[in-house]
Amino acid sequence: MKMDEQQLEDLLTRFTNTLRVTPLDLTKPEDEKLYVTGLHGDVDAVARLRREILRVEGGGVFLFTGQPGSGKSTELQRLRRDLLLKGCKVYYCDLEEWLNFNAPVTLSSFLVALLSSWVDQVGTLHAQRTPAERFITFLTKTKLIPENLKLDAGAGPIKGQIQFALKTDEDFRRSLEDNLKRQLSSIVTQARQFIADLVVDLCPHGQKCVLLADSIEKIRGFGDESDKVYESVQRLFVSEGSALRFDGVHVVYSVSPFLLEQNTQMAASLGTGVVVNMPSVHVFERHSRHPDDKGVAAVIDLIARRFPDWAQVLTESQLRRLAQQTGGDLRDLLRAIRIVLTDDIETLPVTDAMVEYALKQVTPSKAIPAEHVGWLARLDTSHEPELSDKIDGKLLQRYLTTKHVLVYLNGEQWYAVHPMLHEWVRERAKTAAVPVANDPN
């Protein structure tokens, strides 16, 4: 397609600026028109969760999980919008803003982060005491926070006073944990009373109060610390889960799908009903490398809603390849298209070489130990986790996090090696003489 240099630059700039990866806020009309219904299949698990929250009286715990890059946070925002339309009071708490996700999480730091985020979301109410004042009273009365941290409701948002210490000060977090251990029962009891008083102020007419606690699945650590971090999350939700239930408040926690797989009774022990699982978009047919035309079409619709003129830049076959080879990972798809747009583009549509370069940029690393290659090849053939004495669940979680392995949920949950590594893994396994079953696909 011929156009002058300025027209080309304007087109590419407009396209680039539509490819943001932040979650959509569906309470905003400009974001709602970008939302694609049924992107994750025909079963609307979010609608099921909404119905359960609306029907269940009192307080409940609900679990929301999903593959990184699947659009999970946008679906949480859809849940928020739908509940607001039903008259609920809903507060979205992104705990990534409050917790150090590379350090083990404790019950004390988690509670302080969750309640701080909630109070920050509430802001100011027409009540005798502000939520910030109530919260500071709770923290000082219980002596949960170190005495040297002087909080002042009149000194600005709680966020500025607590957030930095939670994320960066290991001594502060250790002090929180020591103080909680000395008086666990008392602090949990007083925390529940603080919450009950806050709910009275927030919901004077008996509305349902819902907290959406997002990003917990990102708590994973790196290197030698990763096992400690993961075990701390298990302890929080499995051993200490009763402290995460609050009377009069429905709390939706986003957690790693692997946490649920490793602890199959966790949902039941927390009293959870519906568990929402957001997999990668189904760009492949079940247990196959064959394209799922419906899933691919939904991804193309997602791009078209953001930028109706996309066909001036990419051919349909190029966009289909980008959708399939990023494995249904929406975050990587948007990133790959942005990389295409940074190339030295003189004419349109872009070249296939530009698309291939972008795909290589978002492909997971090939720095895979030889002893893992055969396991990945077996997983990619059977579409099962293929765990063993040497390949445990923590290793699978690591490869899910790095997106070497993707998980889908069309029909039933199944696993596959990232599309850009599929052939490479199988060839490496053959070279290393690792036994691999014949691939039926």
C-alpha cells in the first residue's frame, strides 16, 4: 500500500498506541467497546461467580486463577462492573502495588497490604471517623506495626505511609510477623472487628461488599528464594486460610492455578464454591496443533476493536500466525505486534520477515537443561503434566511462569509447549536420544 511518509508514520503511531497491555476497566465506555465476549470459550465462568456472590449471604471466599497473559485482570474488572450494576460495593485491590513479590509472604504482611489497599480505595466517607483513622487505630492498638512507624491520618494517604515499607523494608516485614505471632488470636479478632465496622460505614443499606484481591499469582520469587516464596503462599492459603475469611465481605483472591492443583482441597477448606480458571485463549483445537478457527477469530476481533485499520498494516495470514504462535497469550500477542511496528517500515503490509523477527523476540528462552527436554517433549505429546520423582510440581510451575508451557481449557485442562518451541523441543529430544512417544498431531 502506497502512502506518503507522514501518513505512514501517523498510521503506525495510532496502531502502536492501541496496543496497551493494562487491564480494561469496563466501567469506562471507551474500554467496554474494546472487550471481546467469549474470548475464553463458551462457558462464562465469571458469570457463574457473579451469580454465586449475589446469592450467598454473609461473607465468602472465592478463587480466581489463570495463565499469565490470559486477560485475567480484565475479567476481574468485568466482574467488578457487573457487581456494581447490581448495587454491590466493590473494591479492586492490586496487591502488586503493596507486596514484595520476590520475598516470602506472611499472614501479617498480607493482611496489612490487603486492608491498606482497601482503605486506600475507599477514600473518605461521611462518617464520624474516616477509614484511615479507623485503620490507624487498629494498627496501633494491636501493636501490629513497629512503634517507630508513626502513622497520621492527616498526613496524606495511607498508601504513601505503608506501601514503601511493605515493599522494601525486610526488617519492617519481620517485625510485623513477630508481632502477629505474639498475639495472633487477638489481632485476627480485632482485624475482623475493624472490617465489620468499616462495612457498616460502606454499606449503610445492607449492600453486598466485595473485595477483588488481584495479582497474588505473581508472588513467586527468583532463584534460590523461589521455593521459599512459593511455600509461603501455600502456607498462607492452606494453613492460615481461615484468617482470610471476613464476616460480611465477599473476597475474591487471584491465585496461581498451580496452587490449586497442588492443593486440591484448598477451595473446599476455604468454603469456596465456583473457582474461575482463565486459561490461554483457545487458538488450538483440544490436544492439537490444529488452529481453532473460533478462538483465532476472537483474537482477530480483539485487534480489530482496538484498531479497525489493522488490515492496512498486517495481512490476515500474518495476524493469524501471530495469534497462533504466541499461543493465545494476549500480552505476548500485543507485544509482538508492537515489535513489528518498531521495524523500519517503508511500505505496507509489513513483510513476513518482520513478523518472524517479532515472534522470536517473544519466544521463551531456549536455555533449558538437557534433563528437562525429554520431559517437555512427553508433556507436549500427552498434554499431561508428566510429573515424576525428578520433575515435580514446582518445576512445572516455573515453566508455566516463563511460558515455556501453556495451559488450555477447551474440553478439559491440557498442557502444551509454547508453539515457537514445539519443533525445537522435539528435535532436541531426538538428538539426545530421549524416548518420546509419537506425536499424533
